[in-house]
Amino acid sequence: MINGLKYLYLLLVRREYQKFLKALETPSEAQNRILLTLIKELNKTTYGQSLGRIKTVKDFKNKVPIIEYDQIRPLIEVQKQSSKPLLHSRLPKIYEYTSGSSGSPKPIPYTRDLLKSFQKLFKIWSYDLLSNAPLNLKSHHFFISVSPLFGEHQGLKDDRDYLGGITKLLLSKLWRGHELGRLKNPDDYQEALAISLLCDPKLEILSIWSPRLLVASLDYMKGNWSNLRTILALGSYSKPGFSLNFKPRLLAEDFHQADIFPNLKLVSSWGSAHGEADFEKLKMQFPNTWFQKKGLLATEAPISLPLVGEDGFAPLITEVYFEFKDSTGNIYDLTEAREGKVYELIFSTKGGLYRYSVGDLVLMKKSKTQTLFFDFIGRSGLVSDLCGEKLSERELEELFKDNENTLLFFPAEDHYIVFGNEAQQADLLEAKLLTSPHYHYARKAGQLKEIEYIKVEKLQEKVIEYFTKVRKMKAGDLKPQRLYPKSQDQALAAYLRS
């Protein structure tokens, strides 16, 4: 039955996969096609009409400004309250919520067309995975969860809604973890996540956005093993808004990581930039499991996806229009970007966001197709400059990429505070920082004092706890970073000290 279901699913999504592979061989045509579709849609909207009629690609680039969320938020709020389609000719089906650096929930309009874009990314990724990855699946049971946003702001109630239609129907019985979006209380999340992961011994595919979240969940399991064993033996679990019924599972009295996922074949997780350390840690913990890094997936848009056998990540060029800004402010389209160069990513979507930036920096990579792929390497704007040292997220990532200790940097009045989860000699970290010319000058000139190092037990868990419980962010919205240079980040530093 399972093999028949798999065959039917692959048959249904194969056309979308083949269409995408064909588009990767003609990226200019694919991007022009989607841009003309977006221009046609933009001209129907109040926002588009305020910019003047847009007839050509040149008009689009000259008249449509590059924006961040705060610049478009007033229009989104008016659209949300008035139920008038200001950014798209069709009203959004829902508003999905994400959180920025301020932690304030941001409503993102999800039109029917944008939801279809997310669905197409899943279909392409899953077809490629099931057809080309060396998995030897038997049960095909999989866990995929998009982290919930707690509080009064709710978007999609069930992760399966990202699929819709026949795809949702076919996969629902094999999908574990989709119920987590219904949780009401962040204090229940770690326990509910652990139960959802552990309740099915036939689980073969584990797709979770943040590797840090999985590392933290494994630590939680180990520390709460007795309670989890009791719940799993009962065969049922419930919390406000959330319930699970499953076949009772009897687990050994002592925690053994090798026993908790006896049939795990694949872990799909974020693994770029600062997330790479946790990703590699998981690979060592599950040496017999195949690992695949995720592409870029923002709440605002499906951006890129991994393809088996490729190094970088394929941009979803059939659904999203991409532009790239270099360090001097010049803007390039996908076919003008150059391999090996770093750009700030700008994208336009079918949800009504045009020339939109979330501050992601990407490194362009050659692929086996005619399209340049890319990989996330950090965030633009993450720079600390107390007295000319100009420490950036990217520079810190390069300096400490081989350090297995998790290191988080916070500027103080006249020095840097560094939090880590292991014992570490401050002078060794200082020596590494001194290889940065600007930092070296600031230290030698007496403008900066030596770093202050603070060890924090379960640092990763405390960071997740702070952002999800205090700032009410989705765990899936947390892109790993080393540098916290903004004034509001001082609250996180105080939380880690406590």
C-alpha cells in the first residue's frame, strides 16, 4: 500500500518537477515570465497605481522601490483592517505571522497564488528527494513541523495547509508533527515536540527548520526521560489546543540516543552559516543517517531548495523574481549575478511583496544547470562599531567557523561580552579577534578592553527560550547568528546572564 501511495504521489508531482528542471536550463526566460506576471498583477493594485503605470521591466526597476517590511507595513495593516486588496488583486486567504528583530509580530499576506508557490516548492523538493536520494525508505513516515507562533496572532493552524488539495490528502496519514501549530502555550512546546518525535518508532524522515532546535530537543529528552517514558507508555498526550493519540511505546529505562529513532533515514535541516556547527553536530550524533541542508525559506516567500547532487540551493525561479544588490548598491538580476560574489537578496512574490529585502546575504554558486544557485551566508546590517573596530557577522563567522563552542558576541560600553556553552579561555578568543585589523587597532589604541567571556549552561536552549517565550517569535524564524549589535539585543544578554 505504501509503495502504491508513493507511486501515485510521484506521478502527481512529476510534471511540476520536470517543469522546474527545464526552467533551470533557461533562467532568463523563466525569470522574465514570472516578472511579467507580477507586473500585470501590480498594475491592478492600489500600491502599483500609486507608483505610476508599469509597462516594462525597465519601468519595474525604475519605479518600484526596494523595501523592507516597515516601509510596507502601513499598507498591509490598512489592507488587513479594510479587507480591500491593496497589494494584490485578490484578498489574502490568511495572514501568516513572522517576527523581525524587534520581536513584534508581522502579518504577511498569503494569497492563494503565494500558497501555491509554497506547495510547488514542497512538491519539487519531495520528488527530487524520493527519486534521487539513497534512502531505502520502508514506512515513509515523516516528521515536518513549521514552528508555531504563540499568543493571539495565528496564521495557518496546521502545517498540512502548506500543501492543500490531493497532496495534503495523500500525505496526511504519514505526516507526524503537523499538530504542533495548534499549541497555545510556549511552556508546553518542548514536551510536545519531544512526544511528537518519539511516539512513532517507524519515523524515517525528520525535517525540522533549526538544527539548534533539534539539538535542544535531544537535550530535553535526556533531561526529562522518565516523564517522557511514562507519557509514551500511555499512548495519548494532550495540552490546550493540542492532542496526540498513538500506539503506546515502551522505551528503555535509561536514555540511549541510538534507540530513540531506530529507523531514521534522513534529517533535513538548516545548515548554512552559523547553523553549520549544529548541523555537523547532529551528523556526528546520527552517523548512519543521510543529511540534507535546507535552502532558504522565509515566511514571506519560498526562496530556494536543495537538489540531490548539487552544492548550492536552487532558486525557485518559476515562482519568485530575484534581484541581487552588491556592496556598492548596484542591482543585478539572476542572469547578471556572478559566481563567487556575495549579494543582498531581493525578491518579488505572488503575495503582493515587490522588491522586498529581509537582509539576507547569499553567495552565488555554480550548478550543474544553466542557473546560478546560492547559499545563505549571513545577514546584512549586522555590524558592531563601538570605536572603529567594525566587527561584522560575516567576519566573526569566518574567524570562528572552526570553533566547536557556540559563541555569541554582544558589544558593551568599552568591550565585547562573549557567551559560550563550554569552558573557554578568553585570551585565546581575544587572540583570534586581534587578527582583525580594525579590532587590533582599536585594542592597541586603548579604545577597547579585552573581551569578557561568560559560560552559560544550555546556551542554545536559553536563546530559543528567550525568543519564543519573551519576544514571542517562531523558533523557525530564528536564523542563527553570532553577533547581536542592536540596542534591543541587550535584553537577550541580560537574560543569558540571569
